[in-house]
Amino acid sequence: MNIGRVCRKIMIFVLSDIRMVFVFQFGLLFQILNIVIGIASYYFVFKYFLFNEVVTEYNQTPLSFIILGMATNSLLITAMHSFYAAVNNVYYKRILEKVLTTTTSPYTLFIGSVISSFLPSIVTTITYLVTGAVFFGARYGNLSNAGIALAVLVVGVMCTLGVGVFLAGLFCISPLFRQSSNFIMTLINLFTTTFTGAMFPVRILPWWIRAISYLFPQTYTIELVRLALAYGSSSLPLDKIGGLLISGTVFMLVGVFILKKGLYRIRKEGFVLPEKGITLILS
């Protein structure tokens, strides 16, 4: 395998997707405005109703707690959706059909799309943190621990990518999942956004919801980032670190297995276009 050629192909896909982001620059602007308005609403809620309360466990005010959670969750949502979205996009645009008949690995196409998808999320995360700190006085912890928190976040994003690979595998191998993919992804997104600790501590949830939330690497990541910022590396519990690594590894291994099976099945059985009911068989 020519590593240089593979890297050039990935870069072409990345640059193509980045250009599309800037074509829709007004959409990005409205997204930033939406974040600012959202933070303002949190600020006034906590100012008038919860100004005497603090989340003592993480040494943060409620406002800082939520902003940090939403900022972290923005990257985690992208990590969960990016690989699935890449596969979904090239499948229905029939790009995957062409790639599977060439010497180019489909994973080259997927990885390029995944990398480029993080650009808007990084902007979103920075906007959350800077707006909260500059305009609303949010304090996220000890800034000397920022490097540790960033390292934890990077590991968490890598582990959450495993969830995306798993979902992409289900999309490829299951026609039923493809037919209901929008509904299923909406439910998964709603659950992981609400119950993985971005808005409130997971410990207050009923035990059965808490048990489900700890199946996802996002739950461990958000909690570990908070603890790292507040108290440094010495505060990171080994059981949470282990849970993050195990969850991410299991999702990734199972996901890669079923994704390979799914791509083989697509190549063998062809592509079904729901809008016309046509099957395209690859020779």
C-alpha cells in the first residue's frame, strides 16, 4: 500500500468537505448565534432561580457546569455521528458504489469525511467556552489542568468514534436499520445528549437509565473532563478511565466487524434505492 497516495486521497476529501462548510457560512453564523442565545438563557435562569446553588462535586456553578457539558458534548456528538454520516452520505449518493469498484479503500473516503466534520464542532466548542467565560463569567475549573482535560477529551472522542463505526456497521448490514435510520439516530442522539451528563450529573438518574448511560463512552468522557479541570489528574478514578476504554474498544471492535460484513453484503447484493425500488448489482 502506498501510504503517500492514501494520505493525498484523504486530504482531497477533507478539503472538499471544508469548502462545503464555507459555502454555507451563513448556516455556521446562525449556529454561533444560536449558541450565544442558548448560553444567555441558561445565564438568566440560574441568575434568578439558582444563584445560591453550586455543583460542589465539580467545583463549578450550575451555569459553568452546563456550558462545559454542552461544549464537550458538541465534539462527542460529532464523533458519534461523523462515521455513520459519512457512510450514509456516500451510500445514497452512490459514491460508495463507484469506490467499491476501484482500488481505493472505502475507509479512505470515510476517514476524510470524518476529519472534515470536526471543523464546525471545534468552532462550536470554542464558542461555547469563550462566550460563557467572557460574557457570563463562567469558570470551568483550574486552567492549569486544561492540558489534562484536553487529553481526556481527545481519548473520549476517539472512543466515541467507536460508537459511530458501530452505527455505520448497522447501517450497512441491516436494510431495516437503513429504512428507519433517521428515527433511530434521532432517538440515540436525544438519549446521549440528555442522559450522559452534559446537562446534569448522571448520579441523579434512576438506576436503570444510569446503567444504560454508562454503556456509552460519552458518559465517562464528560465526567472525566469535569474532574480533570477541577482537580487534575490525581482526581481521575481508575474505574471511570477503565470504563471509557472498555466501552470505546468494544464499540470499535464490534463496529469494524459488522462494517466489514456490511460492505461485503452491499458489494455482493447491490444497492437498493428506496425512492425507485431499484437494485444495482456490482459486478
